[in-house]
Amino acid sequence: MSLHRRPVVRVRALSAAAAATALVALAACSPGGSEARVNPPPTPPAEVAGLCAALHGELPETVAGQARTRTDPESPLTAAWGGSAIVLRCGIPRPPAMADPEQEGVQVNGVSWLLEKLDDGGFRFTTGMRKAYTEVVVDKEHATDAGMLVGLSTAVAKTVPEGIASY
């Protein structure tokens, strides 16, 4: 009878070990526990970099239900939520699409955003009429959350004055 129990115990131990391994793997892949690889924009002028640093300090801890994620490399010009589901870069050069009068835009909490649909189904939102351009790229899964820009717009309105970016 003890021979019969050993395999059962071993099977249970293996199942527990497999479950633990699966949990560790899932935790490593979960958006809140991961890093986002985000290339900072080219070094902006000092005034723009200062505005971006102020924005960085005001960004919300969650966006569209996604927790803030550490970026690699760390930079006051970048932020991410949910891994790379939502990625922000501040101090980008003026996007060429800003010159196209046919481009769509939205206004959220007093902040104008240029709206560009990406080939992968996601969206890129870029602030306009602010002293620093801020870009937010959202994957297609999170682009459907209409409230996604609310907290980001509040932070932009608080830290980046209206005007025309010099960069």
C-alpha cells in the first residue's frame, strides 16, 4: 500500500511544482509586473525637457485599468502602462501628420489630440497646441477605452502650457 501512495504523492508534488512554475511564468508576462522597452525621443530643448519632467511627475498610476510599468531605459521622457499596451513619449519632434488638415482629432479635458490609426489596429494620439508634443501609442485591445485619455489629459493640462512647441 505504501508503494501505491508514493506515486500519488509524487504526482501531486509534480502538479504543485508545475502549477508554481506556471504562476511564475504568468506573473512574468503580466502587464503590471513587466518592463516596457520604450525608446526615448531625441534629446529635446531644455525647456521642453523640463515640461516633460513635470508631466512625468503628474502621470496617473493607472490608465485604462492598466498599472504603470517600468520603462527600459528609464527616462523622464517616457512612461508605460500594462507593459507596452499604452506607451507615452514626451518631447517628440512635431509629427508630419500635424500638417495634414484632413487628420482627425479629439479634445479631452481641454487638451487637443491628433488621432492616427496604426496598421496593427492600435492608435497614436499626439498633443497639439502645447509647448511640448506628447505621443501616446495604444495597442488595439486598449484603444477602445474612451476614457483612456482623461487622466493623461489632466496631467498634460496641468504641466504643459498651451502654445506652439518650438521643437
